[in-house]
Amino acid sequence: MDPLSYVLSGIRAEGSMIGQAVLRAPWAIRFVDRAPLTMVTVLRGGGTLVLDGGVERAVRAGDTAIVRGPTPFRLTDRPDSRVHPSEEYEIACFLDESECAETESNAIGRHDGPVAATTLIVGAYRASGHRHERLLRALPALAVVSEDDEACAWMGAAAMEAGDPSAGSQALLDRLLDWGLVCTLRTWFTRAGTDAPAWFQGLSDPVVAPALEAIHSHATRTWTVATLAERAGVSRALFAKRFTAVMGRPPLTYLTEIRMDEAAALLTDTDLTIAHIARTVGYADAFGFSAAFKRHRGMSPTAFRAAA
């Protein structure tokens, strides 16, 4: 498992939908799910995404925006907040299925006379555990990727499925949105270059990548710098120097971070004993695990579980 797959394994689309808005200007659509991540893909038309804190970004057909939650945000035909929209709608599939059902009708609003049409694919993502936190820390409040026609092929498939639903359509649509999120994030991080998180940059490094794959696939193994260097096919000294330069931390420090992230998820999402969790994340006993966890998180596993 690579690092991007790891951080995405704790977040999934749920209640995905197609929304077509035919609205009288000025209009606004509020997204109030408070999801950790929301993906908005514009199939037709466009508008301006407005986030708290003054963040604004125009989006048009072919753009996909990833909005980091949980603060609600708006899509409007104009960014000027002083203009009161004549039509304002909400998308809130997590909160109330009836609201989602209204949107799924593919007609949020219809009016006679001049109108502006906007068609969206909206995916709200639920989190499971703490794995997604590393991803959220690496993302800005708003990330927009403009795709070419070929890269947007998945959008058409999603739109067709939503327009003619049958058995399993919701599950299929959710999986399409999961796939779209992976593609969008991979494109965003690739284009970010040196501004991408170290764990993503490491995937393109021939020395670091094999070690990352080993750590994320088998974090509980008793890895040493020597065994990781063997996976990378280089000397121990060269591996340690290269890994630290690319990742910004020594290999065993990174391994500990991954183990502690997994431990945090288990402490929050399960009733497993501390001893069981210690073994699960690669520690021989609860004492050694508890000491490592406290150094990393600033509190004992028991206190962390109680706080969570």
C-alpha cells in the first residue's frame, strides 16, 4: 500500500448525487453536510465557491473542487455577498435524506425567462478513524483541478448512472465518486510539485518509494534501517540519508508516526485493549507502546481514548 492509498482508506463517498440547477440570478447553493471533504465537479455552467475566511474561487465546466471541511460553504453565481440571492438551496445528504431527495430530482429550481444552468456532481465524504487526518493536513481549504475531456470521462459515467438509476446505482455512484477523488487528488499533488506533502513526493523517488510501500503495507513488522535499505536496494547509509532528505525525518521516525496514527484510529474506533492495540501496531508489550504513544501524542493511550 502506498501513502496516498493509506490516507484515503479512511474516507469514503456516501450519498453521492447529481444536482442540476436551473436558477434565476442571483442564486446560491449552500453545502451544509460538514463533511471532512466535499468534492464538487462542474459538468455545465459554473459559479464561484465561497468559503469562510474570505477564500473564493471561480469554477467552470470541467473543474473539480475539493473543499476541506467541516465548515459549510456556498456556490453562487456571483461572489459579492452583498447581493441577496433570489434563490438559495441547500445540499445536506448526511443530515436529512429528504433534502438530498429534493436535489436528486435533477431540478433544484425551474423558472420562466432568462436563466443560467449549472449541473454539478457532488460527493460528500465520511471519515472512518484518524487515517484521513494526514490527508487533511496536506490540503488547502480549497483545491481546484481543471481536467481535459479524456480525464473527465468518469463524470459522464456518473451522470448517466444518476439519470437512469437501477439496482445498485447508489453504490456504483459512490464508488465512481471515490475513484474521482483519488484521480483529482493525485493530479493536484502531482501539479503541486515541491509543495506536495513529503509522503507523496517520496512515491516518485526510486530509493524512498520501495520503503514507503513496505512501511505502509506491513507497518507492524520489525523494520530496521538495514532491512528497509535492503528493500530499496541501496546501502544503509545512502538509504538513511536519502529518506531523511526527501521525507524530512529519519525512516524509523516516519515508521513510528504511521504506527501511532493507526493506534489512534484503533483507540477511537474500537474497544480493543491497550495490550491488543500494542501488538497490532508492532509493539511487543503495552508498556513500550504506551511510552511511544505518549511521546508522540502528548498523552497516554488511555487518556487519548477518554478524550476522544
